[in-house]
Amino acid sequence: MKKIIITALALLVASAVPTLAQTYRSEARENRQEYRIYRGMARGELTPRELRNLSRQQHRIDRAQSRAGRDGYISYRERQRIERMQDRASRNIYRKSNNGRDIY
């Protein structure tokens, strides 16, 4: 019984490794973007509405990554789509952090 459980856990971990390896770059990028959002909030560069919109955008990227990785493989097209979403998010973070609207 223990061998069956250990084998099942090993298969589960082995199937998750390719997904983790393929999304590492986008996960790291997403973490940097979330830090930029947090920094903009802490400095007062983002209004509450801008913060909410940027957070929603990051959540949509999270969902897209999890959907893409469901089958254990992220195709080239899926990866391109996620990177395009992250490009847009990065531009939005910059624009909203530097638009002159501050919270005092």
C-alpha cells in the first residue's frame, strides 16, 4: 500500500515539474510586476482605482497561466499570449505609476 501511495505521489510531482519549469520565467516576471504595483501603492503613486485595475489584470494573468498549464505543457502560442498579457500589464503599471495622480 505504501508503495502505491509513494508511486502515485512521485507521478504527481513528475507531471507538475514540466509545468513549473515552463512557467518559471513568467512567474518571476509576474512577481516583479506585483512588487512594482506594491511599491507604487506604498509611494502613493497609484490611486485606489488604479490599484484595483492593476490587481485584476494580474489576476487574469494568473488564471491564464493556470489554464495553459492544466495539460502539463504550455505551447508556444500559449506562452506568447501570456507574455503579451504581461507586456500590457507592465505598460499599464508604468503609465499609471507615472501619470501625475498621487495619493497624499
